[in-house]
Amino acid sequence: MLSADPCIGEVLLSDEQIQARVREIGEQLTIEYAGRAPLMVCVLRGAYSFLTDLSRSIDLPVEIDFIAVSSYGSSTRTSGVVRLVKDLDVDLTGRDVILIEDIVDTGLTLRYLRRSLEARGPNSLEVCTLLARESADLEGLGVKYVGFTIPGDFVIGYGLDVDERYRNLRYLASYEPQDDA
């Protein structure tokens, strides 16, 4: 049973808290992108839950595409190298793009993605993240929309994982590694 998993630590954000904040961001995006059809670019795999709920909270026609990068592998620490795993299928030229991230931490992945996407000629490019570390330089990274600011604990749930586990949790919890896990 997942709820008895000793690696699942303290619940940091409940499903209700997450859903309320996602609706708020969706309402804000509906207002700010009125009259436009933004392209939401989801950073796989961690942001898929956020993207799904957020897109349903936006009262506009939106398009969705996916990009996948890797900087963690199966570790809880970044390797320091970002690798493109899956590229976009649509042209960004002249589009209003909203990059959907799960978490902004060091900014390594976000810097890589921003350079790559800006080079493709979008009309605008904004970043929307579910989570941001307290230590993240959000202004310097150009992050406009933030769901929650969290401390440095490694977190799991609502799309975030450790070695592909725990993505299906409806809440966000701290990760408590066990010696035998």
C-alpha cells in the first residue's frame, strides 16, 4: 500500500491546496491571454499533472505540446548536464508560449529550455511553474507564474518522482529515503 511507504514523508501541500492554487493561476492566465490561443509547452514528465489540471482551468482555446529533458536520471541530485530527450512537434514562430514546469530549483534546466525556445521565434515566452525553491532566482530566470515556494527538501507527488515512483500521489510530500529503499 502506497500510503504505508516509509519514503513518503510529511505532506507539504494537500490535493485541495494544489487544486485551489492551480485554479487561481488558470484564472490569471485566462485574463492575461484573453483573445489569444496560447501554446502550453509541458516539460515532461514531472509537469504533466500540473499541465492537465491547469489547462482545464483556463477558459481559452489552448494548444499543448511536450518537451522532455533530463538532468537527474534516477538520482535525487542533478547531474549538472541537461539533455534533450523529446523535442516539440509544433513550430513556435509567432506563438504565445507558456512553458509549464514542475519545479524551478537551480535554474539549469530552465536556462537551457529558455534559450532553446526563444531561438525558435515565439511572439512571447512566459514560464509557469508549480513549485519554486526558496533559493531560486525567479526574477533572473524570468519565471512569471509560481504556484508555491518551497524549502530545499526533495519532494514527491503530483507528477514529481524518484526513479519514476510517486508521480501518482495527489498531494506533494517530502521524500524520506530509507537505507534499504
